[in-house]
Amino acid sequence: MLHAAGVRVTGVDIEPTGEDAAGLDSDALEARIGLATDGGSRHLVVSAGYGLALAAAAGAPVQVADDLMDRHAVPIQGDDLPAQFRPPLPPGAGGPASRPRQMWRFEPRNLTFTDSLALWELAGSFLAAGQPHWQDYSAEAADRSAVLAAAVPEPSGFAVLVQTIYADDYRGAAVTFRGEMRPTDLSDHAGLHLAVGPLQGPPGAHLRERGSSSLTASGSGGWTWHEVTMPVPADAAVIRFGISLTGRGRIELRSAELTRAERTSARPEPAP
């Protein structure tokens, strides 16, 4: 509508509504929108949420008042700025790769990580600890393997890197998740993660659903095969599988497989 009216958004300034506004609550913030037309320019004050939405739609720059930055700015890591400030996402909503929401499937995909971490999600109890701990763990794909690692010396809670699929094709049977894992400098433990549960629930509910794991010892080691099997009840909606990590260090996963338990597959010898 603005474009049709010949109006251009020149910028959006986010400011506190008053001198005593100290928080980031939307009621304590306002947006001053700069508008330009052939007849001149003007400013319009709206809510912070509306101003940010308009800036995103118009591709306009956003500026934040210095006092807000002084109180709330936090350091970032890497080049993906928006990903550093996203709150915990529900399962399947994009996770560590910061991708758009992707639909769950009935079969596993991208088990060789040739498409980076597409369809995989970084979750865990560390996200429930609040914004200061959202960067305590990290995940990446490298050399056809996934890497889950602690990003700080004393990470909070635990992390899982998981993929979620619908359970329809596995109900009433058992499912086996297997793969090669390589631990490095673990202070606690890591392992395969396999769980079944409902489709929806409160945030973090999938971390408390019924599951099983194959744990490694602390320290470091070479590539070793692990597997975990569990039944899929008739009322299961989804299956989540991947790797978990608690404490310092890192765990790598490659050659991952998810199958019905009655099926078998030959396991090659781990590469050196």
C-alpha cells in the first residue's frame, strides 16, 4: 500500500516510551518510522512490533537507542546475526541451521549431512535456562558427519541434535537407531538419542518423552558403532533420533541409520 501511494520507509528507530522504561517488553518500547514522499518527509510513531514488521517488509534499516543497547546488548558468535537471538523453537521448526520451517516426514532424510543440518534441530535443557545460555552448545555438519559441541567452558544442562519424523510407518513395531560416534574431551557423557512421543505439547515436552540412549564414557576415543532400540506404541505420533551431549567436549555422528528393528544391515568396519 505504501508503495502504491508513493511512500518510502527510510528507517525505523526503536526507543523506550519513557525515561523509566528499562525493559524490552513491547509495551515499554515504541518505533519512530521515517516516511519519505515527493512532497517531503515525516515521522510516524507506532508500536515497536508494528515498526519492526514494517521495517522487515520494506527492507528499511532499524536503529536502536543507545541506552537500550547498553542495557541489553549481548556478544554474538558467527556471521548469522538473527540466529543468535531467536528463542527456543518447537521441534521441527528449523533449529541450529536457522532454516525456514520444514515439514516432518515419514522417513529419515539427510543422514549423511550432505545438505548441512537441514531437517535437524538443536534442542535441550540448556535452552530452558534462558537467553544467557542459548549459545552454550553448537551444532554443525562437516565431512559427512554431524558435530555437537559445548561452546562455553561450563555449559548449562544438556543438548540434543535430533531429526523428527512421523511415527505412522513404525507403530506397533520397534525402531533401531545406529551410527558411528567419536567423542572428544568429554567431561560428562554423550550418546545416541532415540525417543517417541506426542505430536504437540508444551515447550520442551519432547525432552521429557519416553526415550532411550546409548551413552559413551567421558574423555576421548575413536569412531565406534552404537545402536539403541525401542518399541513404538500404537499412540505414538513422532519419532526423534540423533545425538546428545552433557557437559564439555564434543561428539560426532556419521553413518547414521534408522530402521525397523526386525531389519538388519551390515555394518562396515569404522574407518581410521
